[in-house]
Amino acid sequence: MLKKKYYTTPLIDAKERKPLVEVPAKKPSAFRIVVIVWRVLYLIIFSIRLKYQKHLKPRDLARQIRQLFEMLGGMWIKMGQVLSMRNDLFSAEFCDELLKLQDQAYAFPAELSVQMIEKNLGCPVSEVFDHFDPKPFAAASLSQVHKGFLREQQVWVAIKIQRPYAWDIFNYDFKCLSFFFKILDRFKSIEHFHWKEMLEEIRAFMEEELDYRNEASEMKKMRKNLRPHKVYVPKVFMKFTTRTLLVTEFLSAVFMSEYIKVARADPHRAAAWMDQNGLEPKKLARRLLHSLMRQMFEDYAFHGDLHPGNIIFLKKNWVGLIDFGNTGSFDRDFISKYDQYSRAMSAGNFSTAADMFLLFSGSIPSVDVALVKKDVVKALQEAQRKSSIPKLPFHEKSLAATSADVNKLLAKYKFDINWSLLKMGRTFSALDQAIGALYPEIDYVKESRRYYIDSAQRRKSRDLQVLAVITQKISDISSIVMPLLTSRSIDFKGSLSHAVRATAFLLQLVHYFMCFYGLVLLWTYVYQHHTHVVKSFHDSHDNFLLSYVENFPQVPEFWWWWLLAVMGIATLKFRAFVMRVQQAPVRLPGQAASTRT
């Protein structure tokens, strides 16, 4: 559990919080489709009006769409989040507005909530919780959250219960959306929107989010991964978690979304609270960015929705994360390419970065690739230039702006969309909201370089651990496997002399290889710690073995002596074993002497 020394003091008094509005839970009405169609028609009329009244801005249309999605809730929130990824098609203003999507905070009746919780627990609430607050402290279109005191563990917990009829509403709305998309898919002029792929993304999002067992599993994994990042994930209580109920540790701290509201209304109050709790916005912003990169490039699993409502400030510049319903992972091949792209950008190698970006497309259209690459290089150079300007407005140098500029170039030349790339862009765009509010002067290029320096140090540490495992395995072979092989060879000596010879020959080859590899390790040690002795030979020759020696992980001299000693002892023991195998056959007890063939 999180220690109390990490809890921050309250920023907003309980009296300042608006009470949640309670709305009865209902099954989806047959007239829901009428409401949806009417609102869509209204938006179409509004967009036509926008076209002819130039004083209206595109952001006004985006705001209307956002408000519609918030009113409909559930799947439509995910629809908006997927659309916000499409910075290759929509303006930055449009995508930024959709990134602000938040569920309307409507609670459903407390009596119904208690009934559903008890149904999931299989017993009355009073048997599990010493205290249970029937009034939820948070609510959304898919769930609401209560506070309770778990009797068994004697801790305060957050109890997240799924809204009644959530699955029914999703299935109903998804059928409506599928019908709309089938119609849109018939228009060749907008086929580049890839409606079918977009629909599949929405379906996958919702099915994962509506099963809290997925979220609980991801929380357990991420809790272990993120602790070295100084990022805290609440403990999940699997015993009480079901498909529609999630029980987790309650964190008594301040959400970043609360801090942003106060900072906009009263900057002095927000700054004083930061000082009181020993928090530094610059360090918090760096921690969030470095942690996300580490999640992606080292842990291969990341929190996909790092907006301020999911980030909690803790003392000692730690941060806490909640809501793991949108945890993502990527194909290793894609991550490898994106890692190379990110490294190239941090090093200012724009040609390589452009090459990697072009590789993200599944198929390359019939265009002059050299010309496309030239345009991409210009866009990346401009992004780095903007990143180094301290006084430049944050939205012009954000990660989302860079991603949008390059994606629009690829869309212009009819490159296929890469959903993994769009997800990556959306994840960084969500983080932009947090970083922009904390530390708008951030230089993303410098921070990427700092991350890769830290990453290299961690990689060296892992290499040493791998070497320790290798030497331990060699020791295991000499102390366990060899005696077993010896006993088996004795069993065969009395009657299977041809098999003995074949076995001895193979074992002799293994012995030669161990001797050879021991010499390679010795040469590598000399190359790393007494380079002048063999430098001239390396400079005048070029082959596979020398390349292997030069690329071998850097190991301290002390570890080298240990590794070479273990390798030498293992080789000598193996040689003695081979010699025993090659000895003349012995007559086993109860067996007549036989002539060796």
C-alpha cells in the first residue's frame, strides 16, 4: 500500500465540489436512434452554416461534436477518441477539442448501485466493508465509484461498479454506428477515412473497457513495471473483482485535473500548494514523459490515456495513475521501428527519422519517395527548431503538432494509415495536455536525449545480469549435467561401443568449441581493458569474430576475471569427462567380457 508520507494535502475543500446529479438508469429506448439521427442532422446543418458564415471557426464545429459525444456517452466517447487520432485528416484544432472529451458526471441511484455490488460480491455489502458510502464520489457514462473500508485488509478502497444496461446501450449504439459507417463506406471520395478499421478499433476499445477483469490484470502488471519509474499504481483486490466490479486501493491525493482548474482560476493558490507539498512542475512533467517512453520502449506495455483526469500528484514528485481500461501494447517490430525513429530525432538525424516514418506505412503508393522523404525531413527539422524555442506557444511545439504535420504529409501522398502510429500519436497527445499545463517550456528533443542516456545505463545493468546468468548456467552444466551424462555413458559401454564412439566424437566437438569460445572471451577481455595490445590487429583485419568482440557488452574487469575463471574450470571438467567416455569399455557386474568392435 502507498505510505502516508506520499499523500498530498487537499487542494479543493469538500464544500467546493459540486454534488453529482442523480439520473435514473434506463434501458436504451427505441427512440434513441431518433435522437442520434436528429443530432447528426443538426451538426450537418451547423457545418453548412459554418461554411457560409466565415465568422464561425472550425473549433465551433468541433465543440458541437464533442458536446454531442459527451451527451450520448459510452461508445461515443470512444468514437471521439478514435477520431482525435486522425490528425492526418482533421485539423489540429479539431483533434485538440476532441481530446477534451469527458463523460458527463451523472450518477445512478445509490440503492441500485448497492444491489449490483451485492450481486457481484454474492453477499451483503456489510459483510465485506466496515464502511460503505452509498453516495458515489465519481461517475461516468459507463460506471460510478464509491468509497469503502475493506474489512479483510483494513484499508480504504475505491469500488467501481459498471452502470446498469451498459452492455445493452453499447450493442444498440454499435449497431447504429455500423449502419452509418456502411453508408459512408459507399462514398469513394471519403474512402481514405478507412471506416471499417475505425469501427473495429471502437469495438475493441469498448469490449476491453466493459470487462473490468482486463483492467485488473493490467493494473497488476503495470503496478510492478511502474514502481521503478517512481509512478504508483493502486493495488487491485482480485478476490472482489468481477466483470462489472473493480475494487482497488483508494489514494488520498490530488488529481492533476483539480490542480489545473485551480491554477487557471487562482495561480498563486496552486503555486503555494505545490510548494507546501514539495512538488516541482518541471520534475513531474519529466517523470510523466520519461515513464511513458520507458513503458513503450522497455516494458512494451503502456497507459494509453494519460490525460489529467487519470494522473494523481504524490509527494516527493511521485505520480499515481488510475483507469487502466485503455492499456496498450504494440507489435515488437513496430516498437523497434518507432524506437529507431525516436533515437534518430533525438540525435538530429532527420534522414534516418524520415526513413523510419515512411516504413510505418504498410504499402508505398506510386509516388516519388525521394520527394516525400524530402518533405518529411523538412517537417521534422521544423519540429526540432520549434522545440528549442522557450517562448513559443506550447501547442505549436507539442508532440501532437509534430505527429499531425508528418501524418498530413503521408495522407497527402496517399500513404496507407498505420493504426499503431495513430494510437502512439493519440497517447502522446493526451500526455501533451498534462505536460502543457505543468511545464510548457519543455524541450522534447532534449528530454528524449536525457531518456536515452538513462536507458543506456539500465541496459548495461541488464547486460551484467545476463552475464551472471550465463556463468551460472555453465556452472550448472559442470556440476549437474556432466555427472548424469557420465552415468548414462557407463550404462552403454558394455554393449553399445559404436554409440559410445559417436557420443565421444560429439562431446569432443563440444570441448573444442568451449576452448575456442574461451579464447574469444579472453581476446574480448584484452580488447576492452588493454586495447593497445590488440588494436593494430583489429584495425588491419575485418571479419565476423572481430565484429563480435567489438560489439560485446562492456563488462568491468572484476566480472571478467570471474567469468574467465568459471569458463576455464568448466572446460577442464568437461575435458576430464570426455576422456572418461573415451576410455576402453569395462565389464559391468554380472556381464561376460566382450570384444570391442
